[in-house]
Amino acid sequence: VYLDPYIGAQLAVCEGCRNVACVGAVPRAITDGLNFGNPQRPHVYWQFVEAVKGLADAAEAMNAPVISGNVSFYNEDSQLGLEVLPTPLVGVCGVLSDASNALSMCPTVESGDVLLLQVALKSPRQSGLGASAYAAEIGGVDDGLPVAPDLAAERRLCELMATLAEQRLVAFAHDSSEGGLAVAAAELAVVGSMALDVDLSSAVAYCSDATAAFFGEFPGQIVIGAASENGERITALAKASGIESHRVGTFAAGGATFGCRFGNTSLSSSVEALASAYENGIPLAMSER
């Protein structure tokens, strides 16, 4: 949001809606908490105005109105001249018609295929690495511009997930956001306690290199698992919704290895090592201080 308040706020709405869709529910309403610095400063007021416009446009497109929220200004240390980054927090409420159809990140079948549901993007700027976690953590550069979402397609993606859940075609689901597809896949392996073998080479055609494919933060991406016999049905429903569907790998419940490839470049780890990093990151970071 700091680097592009209008697009950043839209991305916050879309991610919240995808999170709801990944449990099989349809997004229906939004609440927000808008945290900004001193609005008497021109750049802060501009950030606020643009973020509110982005929230409103995205909420209307997703058919999920903002029904509550609050605004907090003057979040700053005036003596040091420091202010909080512009932060619109977004919570999304969804409706799940049958609780027994709820999805999670844990597989409901022993093994099957990993598929990527994807909104088609046209020449996403900066290969998804602008304003990304990869750029900040690995490159040490907190700069660049985020990729703008296709709001109409994001809504279709959420509606597609509700249909897939209702028809019980999905074994697990998780959307891609901070860290990109490699991080989303690793989180699935850890939380779902399963082996994952993923090849993104044919799925992210707009990526020219492995870094962008693994860690580019592109909106409109959900990783799902499914029994192999459900793949064709999922692909047909996705096509009817105008959403791309790619088979990108396999999973096995209780497995011990994780692998992710793009062309000749690969990432690999034991699920145990990933789980240790995932669960102990904060204690380790605090101990280093």
C-alpha cells in the first residue's frame, strides 16, 4: 500500500476474498481498519484517499460491501518524524451453505494431483517482484510496484472455488500471496503434513526466470489438491469460469519431501526442515537480538 495505495488496497480486498474462497465460502461482506499517519501531511492524506478508493472499487467488484470498520490517524512519533506505514486491514465474511463442504490446507485424500487455478494476467509489471517479500528479504530492497488484480476475474475465481467445494472436488486449497507460489506450496506441505512435488515450468508463462516463478507475488492464484480422477472436471469448470487450470504436480499425505521446479532450477527440502523454519522463525529472530 505504501508503494501504490490504490492497487495495494485492492490487493488487500482480493486476498481476503481468496482466503474465504479457499474454505469454500462465497465472500459477502467486508470490515476494515484503516491505520495511517497524520492526515494533515499531504502525502499521508493522498495515501488515505487512494487506499479508500481502492477498497471501494474492489469491494464493489467482489460484490462484498464494506459494512463496518474504523479509521485510526496520527499513528506516528512526532519527535522522531516516523509514521506508521499506510495499513488498511481487511476482514472478509463469507457464506458457506453446507459446513460439511468446508475446505482446509490439510488433504482429505491420501494422494493426488496438485493444480494451479490462475487468473490470466497481461504483462504483469516487474515480474511480480516489485514490492514483494523476496525483494525486501533477499534483495534488501523495499521498493517497486505491486501487480494490479483483475477484479472481475478475482470474483469469478472465488465463485469457482465455491462450486468446486460444493461438488466436493477439492482435497485442499491455499492461495498465493506474500512470497509467491513457492512459499504457498511450502506452507501447504507444512500445515498439511504432506509431500509435494511441483513443477511450475508450464503454468506461469509470463515468468522468464525461476525467481519470478517461485517468488513473484501475482494476484489471482490458488493452489489446490484433488484426487486424480477429478482433474478433468475441475479443468472444465475452470474453463467455463474463464480461469486457467494447470496440473503442476502431485501430493502424498504424510510424505516427507518438498520439491518445486521451474525449468532447470529447483528448490528442495524435507518437510521437517520447512516446519522447523515455519514454526520457529519468530523465536529465532528474537534470540538473534
